[in-house]
Amino acid sequence: MRSFPSTPPSAAKPSPWNFPDTVVRQIANGIQVVVIRMPALPIVSVRWCFVSGRLHEKSDCVGSGFLLQCMLRHGTEDLSSADFARHLDRRGIRLGTQVSVDSTVISVSALREYLGEALSIANDVAFRPSLPAQALALERIRAIQAHQQAMGQVENMANVSLSRSMYGAHPYGIPTTTRSGLQSTGREEVRALHQQICDPSRALLLVVGDVHPDEVVDVIARKVSAVSSDTRSTELIAPQAPTSCSDVVLIERPGAEQVVVGVGTLAMARNHPEFLPLRVVNHVWGGGASSRLFAQLRERQGLTYGAYSQLDCGRWAGDLTASMTVAPQKLSHAVGSLAKEIDRIGTGEITSSELKDSIHYLVGSFPQRASGLAGVSSLTMAAWLHDLPSSTWRDYQAALQAITPDVVESTARSWIKPDRFSWIIAGSPEALDEASGEISALQRPIRRMNMESMVD
């Protein structure tokens, strides 16, 4: 009988990946048309992408972007909401809409034979939606209910508070919805936001699937060449990093059985040259089940079921965050241990095995991330949205493998400053009181508030 192996099997050599055949056309009205051939399945995906989003919301209408995202599915100028839904069902066409802070995507997928209809539907949803008042009333009720449920959960409130603490009044720090913002949003606000966002002068039309790019790209370009723009683009500046120690925010939730601990610091925009090295640092720190946070805080110290970090970089800025949920009696130990791990990763001292394993994982997982129509579409949109070089994805694996220990150490020291991390600790008042000594040891200003008073 063979014994269970004491070490995991050796990893296979990462599979190379080549970007599919692509044709690009730039139209006079500013629209960029990209067609990519992927003939494995007889389906096509059509996506309108806009470099714009919730950043255009009025300050008293936070949530209007989310309402617009929902209302875009409720018909066009030619089809009512019910007729539009029936039309999609008859053809087996799938429609998706997403309005984020700095981008908006309208996606339509269909069988290859319905490419023309898919393109027409995507055009109508992007530029000729009906946005009916009845849909607004319905979606507002749903959004308020979802918002109230989300804000009743400690984890969500901690995430919202952490974003506010890092970004302040910058759009990246504003929540997706607020109750007052949803209630204040009328149909005119939604229509005005739609006109600001769906501007062809900052749009990409992406077609991916079982098509011949050279045969269809000019036809597609002619279909959208008449779309015009009369709005002006809006650019944002990156938020400034704090010049002094960030606060520790304590959120009281009476009766909470667990305590949520979240930390975060500002990072770079996605197109920054140090993004890839910092991504490697993040993977070493808390990017997976083999990371330091997971190994130290869960496996060795038994403080939590899981502790992870995440690097999230947008068009104008980014952030590096980490979070965990702990039992109240373990909060003091957890705060001290997490602070030590922030200090340790901030030194940039990463072992050769940590660096090798992280790069190997990121290189090996890339082909899976880039597989299928959705994967290729997402990569293409990301490159366009963040102004990345055209060779980014072709050279992605090689760029990761070229990262050296010196580069990783320098990047970690530059971007991970322990005194610039914001801390959010949310739990019962009793748990916060018992951990006051370890929290005070963080040596930074402490603010304490009640969760009920924060909910909007």
C-alpha cells in the first residue's frame, strides 16, 4: 500500500497563450471597432464599452448609475419592456448591462446567424433605450430593498467604510447606492446620466466569436458611423495618498457574533509600470490559500477561516486591501498579527520560493483566465479602458517571468507603507472594548461610531 505523498507533485510547465486574430477600425466619430475571430463555437458576443460610468452621478443621486444599469433592460424606443423581453427569448439572445465607476458595458450574445440582430439590439440599448417611468419605480423598490439588506451586514458596511477611508470624496470612495440617493433619483436624472455615459466619442464596439473579421468589420463600422456625440468627456485626477497616519475606524454593531477586520492603502492606476510587480507582491501576501496571510493567520494561529488580500486598480487609481473575520475573543491577537504581516510585507523581503511559486501561479493561470469569448472580451476591454500597450496580453506571461527579486522588493517598499493603511474594525461594542489595548498600539487616531447611525 502506497503512503500519502509528503510533498505536492511538481507543477507542469505553464502553457503558452496567443491572442486570437484581431482587426481594428477607427471611425471618424471616435468609435473604435474591434473584431476578434474565435470559431470554436457558433456564437458571437457584441459589446459596447464606454470610458465613463457612475462618476457622472449627481452628488444627491448616488445610486442613479445602478438604476440606469437595471433600466437599460426595459426596452428601447421601438420595443416596450415586455416586447423586448419576448424578442430576446425567441432568439435565445442574452443581454447584460454593467455600470461601474469608470466604465460601462452593454453586452449581447447570440448564435452566429443572429449577428445582425445582436448588433442592432446592442446599438438600441446603448443609444436608444426607453428608460420608462414604470421601470424606474420598480427598480427603485428593488434597489432600496437590496441596499437595506446589504447595509444590515457587517461585512458590507466595513467594505463601504474602508473605501471611504481610503478615497475620501473621490468617486472610487462613493458607495454604489444610498437610500437617499435612490429616492432622489427621477427619470430625468437617469436620462441625463445615460447621455453622459453613452458617448460614442469614448466608446469601443467589440465583436468576438465565429466571424471572419475582414468580412464583417467594415459592415459593422458602417452601421455605427452615423452615431454622433454632443457631450464632453470628463477625466478625473488620482486621489492623493495621505501625508499622515490613517485613522482606525471602529464600527459598533450590537449583538454581532463575529468581528470584521479590514485594512487598505492606495495603490496605482492599472496602467502604471509597477502594476505587475505589485500583483506578485499581493499574491505572496494574501492572494491565495498558499499566501502569508492564510498560512499565518489561519493555518498557524487559528484566528480565522480565511484571510486574503486583493489588488484592485482602476483607470485613475487603485488600492491594496486585506480582510478577515474573527471571533470576538480573538480580536486582540488578530489585530496584532495582521499589523505584523503588514510590516513584514512592507519590507519587501520575499523568499525565492515565495516569488517563484507566485509567478508560476500567475503565469499558469493566465490561459484559463483568458479562455472563451468572455475571457478574451474582458482582456480586450481592459487593454482599451486602461490605455495599455497593444502587446500587453501577448507579452503578459513573459513579463511576469522577467520580474526579479530586486524589482519585487523595491515595489513593496514603495507602495506598502504601514502607517498609510486605513483600518476598519466592525463588531460588537464589547469585542471592541476588550481589544482596545491592541488597537491603541497601532498608534494612530481612532474614531468610533455606531453602525445604525451610518446607514443611508
